[in-house]
Amino acid sequence: MSDGGITVLDGTHLLAIDLSLPESDFPITGAQVLELAESRASSALFGLSLPENLKSSALKRLNLDDEVSFRYDPLVVSILDGNTLRLFLEDEDDFAMLAENLFTDLDTDDKGKISKSEIQNALVHMGVEMGIPPFSEFPLLNDILKKHGAEGKGELGQAQFAELLQPILQELADALTENHVVVIQNVKIINGSKLRKLLVDEKQLNDVIEKIWQEKHCGNDGQRSTELIRGYLEKNGKELGLPPSEANEAVVLLYDAVFADVDSKKSAVELEKDEFGGFVKEILQNFSEQLEANPVFHDLDN
């Protein structure tokens, strides 16, 4: 996927890895096998190294592959390959608007002039979302700025700023075409996998049901079952594998959709404990199905 969006690494990329060992006249050591596995996994993951927790999990549970761990906690990455920058550069109106907005943001004193060195801040301001890699991940950016004279104390008007920005972005796009940059986003994907683990763990599931049942008999006896269960899940759902209720509007819609589907008759009557437990399980299963079909992306920076 190009840098116009994000790519989810959930283990499917690992399924196509060649699992055969190279031909050798000598025995292959365990260390060599691990090195080979890490190298091939990195190639399949756009040059990223496997996270340490996945490597540790793989070594402890050799009967499972990392694809399982990735599905449990996928990575979200942006692959910067220059395509987004080209979209701006190929459309004169889009580029003019981009340059104008950047100049306005950087001209904090409203003088109509900014320092040449502000070009670097313009790139930082554009960020990964607009196809600009972090300077720490792509040191060549500094060389590109220096080559085009985007440093020093000279001042630029808006037109001069746009004239200087354009070739810098063009050269950066060309450089990214040759050497993609992969940036891991600080985004959590809630896809129901943790919730599904809970549903097959009878002891853990019963513990959750018991906690909700106890709340029902601790000052909340007058609440409808659905209100009680929803309130508990909104407060404690993160521990169970549900997205935080305050994350975004999509989560509110998710809760509304799940509780709209529950049996209204069950919520209106006084349920025995076994029936109540089955009702909780039904709701959690509904959440699991909804999240599997439509995962929620939670930006951890916000």
C-alpha cells in the first residue's frame, strides 16, 4: 500500500514466506535457523524487524507461528514510497493550496515572510500522513534541504516558499521511490481476537459474569439487565478486549449496534443467574462478531 494510507500487519504477510532451508553440505545450527527466520520475516514485513514479544512468543510456543500473535495484536504501518507526494506535485491547484496553508501556519507573526530554515518545519508539519518520513528515519532529508539551499537566515515570501518547496518534495518523492520508509503507527487495532479468547476460557468468562452479577446486587438492582451490562462493559471493556468507550464515535455506534440486537424480552425481565450469564455471553459474542467484521482503530496518541 502506498503512503496515502496505512497497512495492517496481522500475520497474513508471513504466510507466503518460503519455509525451506537453504541447501548446505554442513549441519545448520539453531542460531542460523533463527537468523534465517528473522531475515525472511523482515523481508515479508517491508524491512521491519519482528517485535521482541513476537520472537519470544514464537520460541516459547514452537507449535504456533507468529501469524497467530500478529492477529492478536496487529501492527499498523505507513509505507512511504513517494506516491502521496506525487499526487500533490502533479496537481497545480493542490500543491498551491498545500504551500499556502503551510506558509500561513509557519508565518506566526503574520509578516508575509518566513526564514528559509522554516522549510524543515514545513516538512515536519506535513508529516507521515502527507508522505514525509521522520528526519530520524530518513537522514537523506537533511542532504536534500542543504542541496536546495533551504537553510540559513534568508527570508522567503509565499511565492518564493512554494518555488523552493516544490523541487525539495520532488527529489524526496524520487528518493522514496528507490528506498521506501516504513513507519509504525501508534494505533491499536481492536479486532475481537482478545474477546474471542475470553469466550473460550470458561473460568475467565465466568469471573466476568460473576462481577457483573455482583454489581446487579450492589445497589443496581433496579437497573435493566442491558443497562447494567453496558455500564460495566463501558467501564471495564478495555481489559476484556473491547475498545475504550471514549475512543471515538465509531465505538459509541458499535455499542448501540450490539445492544440494539439483544433480545428486548430478556432485558425487561428478572433473569436467574444462569440465564443472566448466557445473556452476557450472547452480548460478548455479538461484540466479537462485530469487531471481527469491522475492527476499530484506536489512535493511542489521542
